[in-house]
Amino acid sequence: MTSTLPSLDFQAAFATRVRGMTASAIREILKVTQQPDVISFAGGLPAPELFPLDDVKAATARVLDTAGPAALQYSTTEGHLPLREWIAAQGGIPASNVQIVTGSQQGLDLLGKILISEGDTVLVEAPTYLGALQSFQPYLPNYVQLPTDDGGIDVDALEDILKTTRAKLLYAVPNFQNPTGRTLNLARRRRLVELTAQYGVLVIEDDPYGALRFTGEALPSLYALGLELAGDVDRNHVIYSSSFSKTLVPGLRDAWVQAARPVIQKLIQAKQGADLHTPTLNQMVITELLPILPRQIETVKAAYGERARHMMTRIAADFPTGVHHTVPEGGMFLWVTLPAGLDTQAMLPRAVERRVAYVPGRPFYALGGGENTMRLSYCTATPEQIETGIRALGDTVRDALA
Ligand code: PMP
């Protein structure tokens, strides 16, 4: 049947702000790596065998028994009060400064929506969390990349940039960053918080991994340092975001943002437009699971710490010299830098032929770079997979060097 209607050009119909939007480079890469019997260090998912399945089952039943229909009813945009109160108590702040969001990914999108006007300068680490770039991109920021090393953001470079650029926002993952596994050191945390306060730049501190420190000393959050500096929870220029995705389970999509009241009030309005509220049942189940959270964090930390150490030992044994890797103190990832001139994107098909996969580093750079880098996730791999996979990857790198 031929239609007499004019043909419809969907591409022309899309809003200009999303025309530059493409499928996540990583998702495309993961398709290649998801062949059977490929050992994948490419994934970004938490280890599913550690999920507290029985506890979630029991907690869900208890919530439905005790709360009844209220667990299935619409609820407030701010989020379930007992959950907000628990989060607030952890940070020593009022519950009115805490907003529950549907995954910290939603928090990033909503923060982009309320803070970024077209052309606003947003400072991001090089490399940074790809999902943040995806969240911010539709709001058309002007990115400036901050150089980093094994101590995190180079704060001298940050100061130089702040002197010459009117920046609106700095986005950072200070603990066990995705993708590098690096941690911003204490002296730099203080400098970063002071400099951004002095130049009137808001900071988004994205911290989904902070609780998963398997070695070394915990460091104060940028949020805590910002609070110390401002002396008032509603004058803190640092906006903090964290999540239950990596400590409990990601599928319930429960996370939070804590910030000064003006930011929270605007977030509430933005979230009303997005999804009214985070699912009531999920928030109640997470609240019911809070008593097992410390035990669960210990379990996850122990497993990831062991897997990270194993991977680093095997890298030391099986990679050619001239390859650098980060030494994560927590979280799920480490970052490998090959000698300059090698291209990890071009090398990936060779690695997959050897039945091993990783994520090339370049997509994590807002403005490009890192052609010779890769992200490795150790958190879902068995000891045997780490041994076989790292040997195969070492061979792939050696071939590329030859
Ligand atoms: N921020 C960072 C740095 C992440 O690595 C992730 C998950 N990959 C997220 C935010 C999103 O987490 P969620 O939405 O599950 O809370």
C-alpha cells in the first residue's frame, strides 16, 4: 500500500541539542567483546554473585507486609524520608539537603539540566566518566579538560585555567575514578575546593565508589571540605552524589544528591518533570536493607580488593616493560597506559582474536586524547580468567610493539 502522506524526516525533527548525540562508544565496543569465550575486562557492571539476593527477597516481602499499598503508591519527589534521614545522618547534615534520585545517572542529568546553559564552561577530568559526558552533552556545555596524573587532577593546571576561563562547573570523581581507578590526594582536594570557591565555580563530586576502599586511608570528601570552608550547609559550593548501585544493587536504581537548599529545591522541580519520584517500593526496600549494608560493603571490598591485587600481580608478570598501570585503592577499575604511538582502539580486534577484551581509553576524553590507554575492570573476573586474560593481553601488546 503506497501512502500519499509526505515522507517523514526523523533526523530533521530531532532537537538541535541532541543532534550531536551518538550511541555510547562503549556500548558499541561491548558488542564486539560479548562474543562467547572472550574474557572481558571491558564491562562496567558490579559482580552479580555478590548481590544479597536472599536479603532483597526478604526485605521486599517485609516492606509489602508492613507498608501495604503505601509501598506501591506515588510518593514525594524528595524521596522516602527514613532513607533521606539515614543518608543525612551519615554526612551530619539535615534531611532537607538530601534528594533521592533514580540512579546517580539521573542526578547527573538533572544537575546538567538545572546548571548548564548552552556554552557554559564545564571542567572535566581527562579522562572522565563517560556517562557524565552523555548526561551533560544535551545541555551543550563547552568542555575544558583538566590534566590528571596518579594523584588525580593537576591543581596547578586547574588554577591556570581558572585564571583565564570563566568556568561554571567542575565535575570530578575523586575516589577510585571511573575509568582510571585513581584517587585525588588530600592536599589537592583542599586546593581544588579552595580554588573553585574562590573563583565561584560549582563542583559536582560524583562518588559511587567511595565506600569500596580496600586499602589505604579514607579521605574527606570535597563536600565535607566545602562545608568546612563555607561553615553553612546551604552555602557549600560542592554538590555531592552517591549511590547504592555499587554497594547494594544497581537494579533498584536508588541514589542521592546532597547539596545546598537552593540546588535541592531546583532539583526537586526538575525531577518532578522527569519521573515525579524514584520508585516507592525500591526506596523502601533499600531502607529495609540498610542494616546489612556494612556487612555487604565488607564482602564487596574483600572480593574486589583480592581481584585487583591478582590482576596487578599478573600484569607485573605478563606485560612487556614500558606499560604503566594505576594502583586503585578501591572501586572496580584500573587504567593501563601503553607506550606512546600504540592505539588501543586499533589493537582491540587483535585482543578479541586472542579472546580477551578491554575498553579503549579514548571515549573517556571529552576533547580527545588517550589513544594509548585502556580501562580494565577486575571486579567480575575469576582468578583463572585474570590469569588467562592478562597473559593474552600481554601477548597482544607485545605483538603491537613488535
Ligand atoms: N557515576 C560514576 C562515576 C559511575 O561509574 C556510575 C556507574 N557506572 C554512575 C555514576 C551511575 O551509577 P548509578 O546510576 O547506578 O547510581
